[in-house]
Amino acid sequence: MGKVRTEQVKRIARELLERYPSKITADFENNKKLVTKFTNISSTKLRNRVAGYAARLAGTVYSSDALGTEEE
């Protein structure tokens, strides 16, 4: 079974990825700094969850982009 994430974490991560697509990467450590910079999340646990989910989303976006270019 997979991990359950709240809708709040998913919404914030998706919004960050939409607003800053060139800055959010699949690197968790980089995303932690960016989440702190771009949001006012005071909870470390919530910040880490958002950064982790954003990294996962960015990884899937980049991998699907790479697959799309190989097929052409």
C-alpha cells in the first residue's frame, strides 16, 4: 500500500510546480529550501512533506518528458 498524503500537501506542491516549474526539481534538499522561500509554512513536518511530494511530481514530469522526446 502507498503512503497517504493530505489534500493540502498535494495542492501546495502542485501550485508550486505550476508557478515555478524551472525551480522545483526531483531533488528533495533543494525543494526544502524552495518551499521555505516561496511559502509561509512554519511546520517542518509539513514543509518536508510538501517538498517530498513536489520532488515526486517533478520526477514524474521529467521522466514523462524524457519518454516523450525519445518516441519522436
